[in-house]
Amino acid sequence: MPSIRRALAVLAVGGCLAQSGCTLAKPVVGVFTGPVVLLASAAGSGGWCGGDGRAVLCVFAVLAAIGAGGGLCTGIVSDIQVLTGAAEEPCQNWWDPFRTNTMARR
């Protein structure tokens, strides 16, 4: 019996991921687009300061981690929105790790 339950759980999770893959895709995309989105929003306010190569590398690593975390959180929310029917388009904000499917585009 436990193996049947486990197999059904794996099939259910697989079906959910096949329906909408934001939970898997947005953290990967967020690693690359997170620093771009965050630095672009800080560029107009004078928030970007120059530094040596190690500081820039550390800033990009931290921003990539923030983008991956944000992408994971909004990816889960986006998948739930698609599965419940709240989002009409499952890939509306796939490139922005800080926006879900139901948020307006920038």
C-alpha cells in the first residue's frame, strides 16, 4: 500500500509540474535576470557604486541568489495560480523573478 500511495503522489506532482513549470524554471531564470532587474531599478537612484572586481563578483553572486530565491517563491505562487485558474496565461512574467502570472507586465 505505501508504494501505491507514493506512486500516486509522484504522478500528481508530475502532473502539476507538467501543467505549469514555473516552479522549476523561474529560479533558473532568476539567477540570470535577478541581478539585471535589481541593478536596473537601482541605476536611476544612484544605488550602484563602482568597486574592484571581487566586490562586483560578490554583488552579482548575492543578487543572483536573491533572484533565484525570488524566482522560486513567485514560481510556486504562479503555478498555484495556473492550477486554480486564477492566471489566464501561464508564462506571462516568466523572465521577472519578482512577479507572478497575475501581476501586470512592466
